[in-house]
Amino acid sequence: MKARPGVTLVEVMLAGSIAAISTLALMGSLVVIARVSRENTQMLAAEAYAWDTAWTWLNKSYENLSYSDEWHPSAQGAETTISDADCHALNVWPGSPAKCYVRVKALTGEDVASPPHGVAGTTWKEIQVDVEWGPSGARKRLNAFATDARIPIYVTKCSIERGGD
């Protein structure tokens, strides 16, 4: 008997099962990639919102920045939620809106080794910003991540105002 050219049913089934396993592994990795991408998007959105808030507070007059060692939700003392229009990436959980917190601390020469901006002999205020987002029970805070990376979100303001016209 002569062998006939072609493939056997066993070879086809083996190739099909290898292709199915490869496809399932690829699909599983796509799910992980999508999750990591979503988390990175939320982290970058939270950081951008925090820096925008820090910039807004930095542009307030020095006298209008009251000191507080406690995180307070806003300048008015009311809870500040981040609206969907301001940052959609952080508001994907119904009933659990993202929040922004600000703290203003007074600093003097004893608090740090060298004053920021080269301004010696004066006090300045450190404006710290934190953002919280996620579903209730599994909230994330930007400064929790920033502390690990040693990159807190803060700016300093001196009592010397910028020159005007």
C-alpha cells in the first residue's frame, strides 16, 4: 500500500486545539491589557485634575489662603465632587463620584532646608492637592500612589505677589 498525501483527522484536531488554546491565551492577555490601560488613564486623569486644582489655588491671593493641617474638600468647606464634565475618566461608578481635597500649610525656614524660589526670611504656603476616585469600598487616592513614587502634588506660594502694571 502506498501512503496517500494529505493530513489525517488527528493532525487537524491537534492543530485546531493548539489554535484554540493560543486564541484563549491571547484573549486573556487582552483583558489584562485593557484593565491596566483603564487604570493608567484614571491615574493620569487624577494627576492632571490635581495639578489644575493646584494651579487654581496658586493663583489665589496669598491672604485668601487659610492654613489648615486637615484636608478640606474645598475653599468653602463644602464637599467638592469632580463632575463628569470636568473629568469623565474618574466618574465611571454610579453613586460614587470622584472627590478633590486641598490642604494649605504654613511653612517657615525651620520647616525645610532651603526656601522655595530663593525667597529667604519670609513665610510661604504649601498647597497640597489629593484626588479620590473609584467604587465605594475600593476607593483610590492619588497621594497614596504619589507617596510610593515620592512625587506628591503640591505647590508653594510666597507672600511676595507678582508685579502688576
